[in-house]
Amino acid sequence: MKRRGQKVGLQNLTTGDTIRVRVILADSKQGYLGQDVHDEWSWYHPDKWKEINDLSPKGIIARGKKVEPKNKRKATQNSEDDGKHI
């Protein structure tokens, strides 16, 4: 179970839809009170929602932004290396 402020991926057990929410309150009986991408708060009951581990951009889109994996980001050049400014 995640703590307040963390992001959690949830999958609806009936429709199979996946979402990412920011945890406002976590309760072992009632589930998560979470804030979605539209800044609306809702309860996600464990009988209807399952926590998923995959929070990758392939499974869930956050606010319509494409997120690049950290290892594929281009390294910036140091201006001292070649005397050119970026």
C-alpha cells in the first residue's frame, strides 16, 4: 500500500482500464482516496480497483505528456569541453 503523496497505478477489475492517481489517503479497508489527472478526488475501493506495479508510459499516460525513460535522454555537453555554448 502506497503512502500519501506517492503515485499509484490502479486497474479497474470490471473494465480493465488503468489510471494513475496521487495518493491523498490510504486505508487498508476502503482503499485509496486519490487525485486524478483532472485534480478530482475519488475513492478507489480494493473490491473494484487493483493496484498495478507498471507505471511506465506505455501502460498509463499522465496528462497527455510523453515521458522518455531516463536512460534514453540525451546527455548535455559541457561548455568547457569544446569551447562552444549550447
